[in-house]
Amino acid sequence: MKRLSLDILLGSLLVFGFTALVLLIAGAPVLASFKNIWLGAFASTSKISQVLSVWVPLMLCSCGLIYTFRANLWNIGIEGQVTMGAIGAMAALRIPGIEHPALILTLAFFASFLGGGLWGLLAGGLKTRGGVHEIFGGLGLNFVAQGFILWLIFGPWKRPGIASMSGTELLPRDLWLSTFPGWRVATAGVIIAVAVLILTWLFLEKSRMGIKLKAIGQNPKAALLYATSPERYYLQSIIIAGGCAGLAGFLQVTAVYHRLIPSISSGYGYLALLLVMLSGYRIILIPFLALFFASLNVGAIQLPIVLQLDSALSGVIQGCCVLSALLILGLRQKRKQS
Amino acid sequence: MKQSVTSMAMAFVAAVALLLTPMQSSAAEENFVFGLLMVGPSNDHGWSQAHFEAGKEIEKHIPGSKMIYIDKVNPADRPGITIPFLVEDLVSKGAKLIIGNSNDMTDGIREAAMLHPDIKFIHISGDDALNPESPDNLSNLMGKMEFGQMMAGFAAAMTTKTGKIGYLGPLINDETKRLAASCYLGAHYAWTNVLKKDASALTFKVSWIGFWFNIPGVTSDPTQVAKNFFDSGADVVISGIDTTEALIVADQKKKEGADVTAIPYDYQGACSTGPDACLGVPYFNWFKGYAHFINNTINNTWEKEWLWLGPNWADMNNTMTSTISFQNGKAMNSETQTQLAAFAKGLGDGSISLFSGPLNFQDKSVFLKKGETATDMQIWNLPQLLEGMEGASK
């Protein structure tokens, strides 16, 4: 615990140091920038709502990635899994003849899990059956998912008379997930994210399956002890990861954009990869780091509005955070070895 | 020791309090704050820059006015950020009027207008205001760029030696279809009425990239599309997108010795990215429309309006009074300049009316019978490209 606190302290110092340096190089006022990012994320309920609406998909993707990292899989295909989840949800939402919004939304929920999960299974299958490393398989499938969503938006699902990357037609109001009174984040989204976090913790830390997964991830030969094959665990973990990412896609469609857009994943899959690495694969840190990244994402909008700085700086800051984490992890490993 | 700890603690608390002070003072001190949401970068040499500079002109000419803005408002550049969220932020900084400068913001601006009935909204270039049920605080503004594009098409046809003109289109909607059609009508007029050539010898090909500007991996690459046009024999490319790739490619080709030109779009200074290859540019001046709505808001005379402003034909390049202008480029020869001036005069006095029958749609169905002239609404809602044009209508 003491070492964890020390790492967090050291990491924070490095993050702020790096970030201040980047801001100085960009000619930005350092304190004013930090202040504006903070206020931009937390100064009103609207801003906190916005942070939470970024936090939710980040949490879902991160929880999914924890499964695959446990199995020692690099699930780069998480982006495509979000996209396919969103497509699955949209496909269900377009089914004609169902009158009850709750029923359609429930269908969309499961369709998104299925869409993401199957896309994950495909990456897993490529690894276990085809010998394609999951990084390359995942990357390839991300491109395929991107191509597929573009085809749908510019083709069969385009708005009447309009083919634009602004997306499909807006969903009817009764298919928008409801929000807390006075808030603008979907209640269901927050509940789903928290539930998935708790389930992930219970599954990975408390269940026999979770322990097996960890053992096999660290040493595939351990599978022999359990009289099973590591492939089975790889596939299970990547299906669950894809399913969680798919749920993020469902929420992006029904709670954020209310339509399908080409960049529906918003890059949250890649961001979640960085986040999980930054956490050192500890579930307990994920909600806090997701909150940090989400607030940075939302708060950084203030940089162009108030200080006329390019908001791409937030990406640089995120990069600094990850570099800091990798540096600390690297140093720790070096210390262990020596 | 105890004292210094207390002072340090007080300094810390003061620093935190300072850090957390809400930041509304600077904007609130201005008399009238307006917000501008731009779909592209404020320095794109195109659509968004034209809006940005109009906003700056407003600050100069309407005392006490102050613009707050954010550019690159699109899901690819700002993932997860929605229009209603940005509007709320601008309102919290004191904005009394919000301008959304893209047709693609239609849904977001409509939602924001319903959420903020006390704030005025200008949406460019939708037509919500024509719907009696739309919110009263939402107006639409657009310029009659059809005239600018007719002039662009005219200049292109006067210049082409191969008889092949390429039109680099953004996405397919009513606005882009009518602008591409206007270009074609201008080109067709020059080709058949001025040059007295056979209409069948003119090729006018439209290629849509999928959005108003390049988004790698999502849209077609406008640089590649422009290159393809030139490689397949076109010697003039007219751009209908917000950025200047067509002109940049033409300029490179020209430097390599090819006899090609291009016509950018939207922004007065667009030719500067490739002056030697620039035939001219049709551009918007948003000052007049902005000033109309902002003054009405300040004077409490706001009305829901759908404003489609045309050129000031008497002084077309007056940026304060003419919403639509056309700037001749270095690559336009003097003969074309003379003919173009006569063409513009004809458009201005009504002696030349290009949306007049007989005109057919691309699928050969009748758009306008002989003797018929299109109404504004027929042009605004043009359902497909015209006969004689190549390219997708849907």
C-alpha cells in the first residue's frame, strides 16, 4: 500500500511536471491552463454530467480490458468492438414493429454486447486458430469495423437525401436513455458502468475462474493444471472484453449521440488501453483514473475557448500521463531486477 | 514555527480558492457576448475562417460586442463533446447569442435552442425557421452562393481547354446539390452561349468526399480526388469543400508544367494558397447577416427568420454589404474577366436567369418546363443533380 501511494505521488509529480513543461513550450500560462481545465470539468452540474458521460464508456472499455490483460492478451481491437457494439445496438433499434421503447432498448443492449463480443471472438479466433497475434488481428479488425460503419452510414442507413459523416437520422426521443433530473448523463449508463466494475472485481478477484485466468495469463502451461486449454480462457476473456466495449457502443448511441456516427467509439478504446496500463492493471484504480482522463478530456475544451490554445494539448497531457506511468513501472521493474 | 505553519496553511487555502474561482468576469464585463461554434479550424482558409473573420469584424463595428468561440466542432476532432454541452459552456460565459456554422449541427443546435429559450441562435445553413413549430429563438442564415458558383462554373468553362471540369463536392444534401448544379449551369451557359460550343462536348463531373473537409480514414482524401480529376483529363477543378486541397494540387501541377487551374470556395483569401493556379474564388461575407441578428437581439427586435442573402450587385466585393462575392484570381485571363463581368451584370439585372426551363433532372425527369423559372424553395430543396452532370445524386 505504501509503495502504491509512493507511485501515485511520484506519478502525479511527473505528470504535472511534464504537463507544465509542455504548456510552457506551447507558450501557455501554466497555472491558468490547469485552473481552466479543472473548472471546465467540475464548475457546474452540466460539466460534471459531461465528464460522467465520458467516464461511463471509459469505465466499460477499461473493465473489459482488465479481463484480456489478465489473460495476457493485448486487445487492441477494443476500438472495433465499441464500434460493432454500436452497430449491433443500432441494428436492434431499427427493427420495425416493436412498439415498446423499453423492449427495443433492452434488445439493443443485448445486441451491442453480442456485436462487441463476437468481434472480440473474431480477434481471439484469429489468434487461437489462425496464429495471428491479437495486436495485428485487433488492428485489422478495427479498420474493418470502421469501414463497415462508414458503409452503413453512407449507404443503407443514411439519412433521406443526405450522405454525411454527421451520421444516421436522430433516434426518436423515446429511444434516448433518460437522465437524472437536472443532469445530462444517462442514469442507466452510470448504473451499468458501476455494475460492470463490481462484477469485474468479483469475477477477477473473488471467483475461481478469475484466479485461473490470472494463472494462465502469467503462465499458459498452468492450464494443464486445470485440465483445460489456454485458448478457451483467451476466447472467454476477449468475448467478455468485447461485450463490455459493445455496451460502451450502446451507450454512445442511446445516451450521447442519439444516432450512429462514424467516430462513435470516440477513441475511448485506445484511451482505455492507456488508462489500464497506467493503473498497473489494478481494478481499484480504474474508476479514479477514468475520472481523471474524462475530466481532462472535457476540461481541455476550455483551452481553446478561454486561452485560445489548441485543445490538442489535452492529448499531449494524456500522453505525458502514460509516459510517466510507464517510467515508474519501468523503474520499479529495474529496481526489482537489481 | 506555529505561525509559519498557519501562514502557509492560509496561503494554501487562498491559492486553492483562487484556483477555484468561477471564471465569468472577463466575458460578463462586455455588453454583448456572442458565441461562435465552427465546424472546422478557424484558420482553414475556407468556410470557418470566413465566419471567424466576420465575428472579428462584428467586434470592431458593434461597440461592446465580444466574440467567444470554439473551432473544430465535429465528432472526429472533439470526440464525446456535443453541441448542447458547448452551448451551455458558452452561455455560462455570458453568451446571449450563439452561432452554429454548419448544416451538420442541425440536431444539436435545435436541441440547445429548446433548452435555452432566452438565448438567441443562428444556425447556418438550415431551414428550421421555416417550420412554424420550431423554437422562436432559432433563426437561419445563408448566402445565395448559387450566384457565386454560377460565376465559378462560368469562369471554369471559359478556361477549360479539354472541356472537362471536375467538381470536388463535400457530402450529398440539398445545399451541396444546388451549389454543384449552379456551377454546372454557369459552365453550361458559358460553353453554349458565349463560346458557342456543343453542350455534349462539355463534361462536368461531381465527386463527393463525404464531409466538408478531409477526415483521414473517414472521408475520401480530397487531395487524391483532385489529383484523379487532373489525371483523368480535367484541367479545371472547382472546389465545393471548406478547405483548399484542389487549389494546392492545381498549384503543384502548374509548377510541374501542367496547364491547370482550380477555384477554391468560401473565403476571400483562399487564392493565397496557390495564387498562380487560382482562377478566382466565390466567397461569403457573413458580416451583414451576423450584424442583422446581433443588432436585433441588442435592440430587442429579434424575430425568427430564415434569411437567404444575395450579392450586392452594385458593389459585389464590398465585404460589409454583399454576402456573396467573387474575387478574380491571377490565372483568369482578361477575356474571361470581361465576359465574367458581363455575365455577373446579367445575373444582377435578371436578364440572365439560369434556373429557368427547360431543365431536366439527372434522371431525365422534368425539373422546369420551358418558360418556367424556379422558385427559391425549388432551388433550396433541389432533389437531385441536373441532366448533363455526372456524379451521384443520392
